[in-house]
Amino acid sequence: MMYAKGININNMKTVPGWISKVLSGLLLLALVSLTVNTVLSQTVLNSKYLDVQLKKADAYHKLSVAITDELVHNTTSMDPELSAKVQSIVTPEVLEQRIPGALQQLEDYAKNGGTPPQIDISDLVAQARAAGVDIPADSGLDKPITLGQVGSYQVQPPSKTAKLVNTLMVVAAVVLTVALVLVCWLRRDFRALAIVATMYGSLLVLLAALLWFAPDVFASRIHLAAANAFVAVTQDIATAIAKDIARRFATIGAISLALGIPTWILLAVIRKRSNKTPANTKAPGQQATYVTRR
């Protein structure tokens, strides 16, 4: 056993090895959490992104048709032209003017709090009534509709604590990365970094696969879309968004795996080859003594 100035070298290597495992686990957790939070902020919490997805899914046209069918179905009017009249009121262009603004308000509310967002369709309701659609006076459509409200429950914006946690995740990821690099340098073994990259990529690819297939499995087992046209449109939009997010996770995961796996293998080979090194020099004809690095 080797000593230097009273310090046991083997014990020095044992402690950093244990610490590297803890740091690796914490760093992996921080990276995955930070990635999920970042991707969600860029997608489902971004009004411009949602507007683009609505256009890609032709959702404004589908919603126009769904609203028209729902209104005509629930009216007692026998006017054969009623469907065409309602369709001329609730056009895709009208929805495309109203919905993005409401989504922007919802984004601001989700990120900054304040007054809950509202959308006013009272003018459309008045036009529909004039066209012969029976819309009850107590429907609540004559006044602004509060978005994010289900019954008496109002979706709340993130608290200051939640925002602080998001900031701490970034700081934690940076600190843990620096700490792990330092420990790897002390051990002269950087395989832990490659392992973290590989595990990080594997988890993101697994999450991507779940997001890609889950909506289709859910739709095939629970036939909600057949019961309501609005649910069908919502389901299509949700599926498109889920698969887009899955592609983002898969891309990040694939890049991480492409870097992590080859690096892990290369470092393992280098470590194996250098596992035995000559400890001392012997006279000609004598075998050198080797010591194993731990």
C-alpha cells in the first residue's frame, strides 16, 4: 500500500469513486428535469407554437365545422339554410383572429400571473341568434368566458416557489457538472461523464417513445372522439403536439447517445489497456512487476 505524506492514496481514490456515483445520479435527474421544463416552455406554454400547430392540424377549419354542427344539432329551427348561416358566422378566419389572442393571454397568465385571460364571443352569439339558432340566455356565452376555468376551479399560474425551483434546476445542473468533472479529473477516469450522457439519452428516447405511442393507444381504447366533435378536434391537436414534442426529445436523446456510447466504449478500452503498468524495472531476463490501478 502506498502512502504520500501520511495520506492513503487508495482511500483517496475510493471516496471520489463513491462521490462520482452520487453526483452522476443527481446530475442525470437535474438534466432530465431541465430538458423537460425547457421543451414544455417552448411548446405547450408558447402561444406562437400552439398557433402554428393549430394551423398545421387544420384545427380552425375543423373547429368551425364542429361548432356549426353542434349549434345546428341543438336548435329547434327547421330552416334548411341554418347550417350555412352559422357557418358564415363562425368561419375559420374568425376563429383564427380570436384564438391566438386568447392563447397569448393564457401564456402571459401562466408565466406571470395576474388577471385570468378571457375571450369574448358575445357578438358571435348575437349573430347566431339572429340567424335562428336557439342559444339559451343562461348559457353564459353572452359574457366573456374565462379561460382555464373548469366549473368553479380556476387553473392557477405557477407560484414564486415554482419559478425559483426552475432557476435552481439550472444552477444545480451547472454545479453538478463542474463537480463531476472535477471528481473525474481527480480519479483520472472520465467514464462517469460518458455514462451520464448515455443514460440521459436513453431516458429521453424512452420518454419520446411513450409520448409518440401513448395518444394512439389511448384513442384506440377510449373512443371519446366519436361522442363529441370538439373532443375529436382536441384529440387530433393533442396527438400532433405530443408527437412533435416526442421528436424533440428523440433528437436530443439521439445526439446524447451518439456522443455518450462511443465515448464510454473508448474510455473503457483505454482504461482496460492501462489497467496494468510496470511498477519497477528488473534486470534483463527478469519479469517486471505490475500493479493494478483501482
